[in-house]
Amino acid sequence: MEGFAINAAMLSGFQPPDLYHKDLLHLMVRDAHSLYAYWEVSNRKKWLASQHFKCDWGVLPKVLRLYDVTYLHFNGHNANSSRDIELTPEANNWYIHGVNANATYAADLGVYTWERQFVPLIRSNFVHTPRDAKYGWGEPALEIVAEAGEREGDGYIPPYYFENFRAFKAGR
């Protein structure tokens, strides 16, 4: 027990760093109708953006673009819908309200050009909001992706096989 007390005493003054010097954008579900995002832009990416746009990073208008990608194999251009949230210059996190229940979301952190074109810098993870109602009697808990049921057309996803997979039979 003494060893534990020493370790706890050593860790009692530990503070996590304010910055990790990484590019990250993390999206989290708060409830069925709101999300939380936090991010960090590395000094290198800030410098590259300021060099590209020939202005200081601080004056570039920061934007969080939220994509509704429910039932999609998202490629960056085929979202069901998107909306832009203009951020304050010092923001490094944001609550996003008014999202749909039982939907999948992703986000990009980026900047606007002077012509108001969005330039993405960092992409987030994908999150799925919970339902805001109970499942009905006999209703499946998991919904089938529409693309999986199609056999023809642009939405068809062909099956693939693992080259190192080997099936086993029971018995000899």
C-alpha cells in the first residue's frame, strides 16, 4: 500500500497539457439532439494556412462544417445535408444543437477564403445520435443500410473476401 500512496502523491500535482501539438477534431454525442466538438490545430498547419492565404492565422474566419451522413458511404462530397457554424477566433470547442436523432454525423474544421469558399483542414470521427423514442413492438433495433439491399445501380457495394481468411469445419 505504501507504494500506491507514493505514486498517488507523485500524480496529485499532474496537470494534462493545454496543447498536444497535433491536428485533431473530435466529435461526441451529448444527447439525441446535440453534439460536442473539440479540436486543436497544430502550429505547422496554422503556419501552412497562413502562408497559403498570405495572412495571419488569427484573421482567417474559422468554420465548423457539420455533415449529415446517415446511411451513406461518405466520400466528402455526398452528404445528405451540411451546415456551417462560424466560430469565434479563440474557440477550441463547440456545442452543436438541433441535430436529428438516430442520425450519423461527421465534421470538418476549416476556414473561409475571402470569397467565402470553405477550405477544410481537419476531419472528425463519425458519431451516431441515439433515438429519441422507444423501439416499437417487433421493430428491429438495427436498421439495414439501404445500399446493402440493392443489387444494381450506383449504391451497390460488392462483397469482398479476406485473402488470409480460412474457414474451418467441425469434426475431421
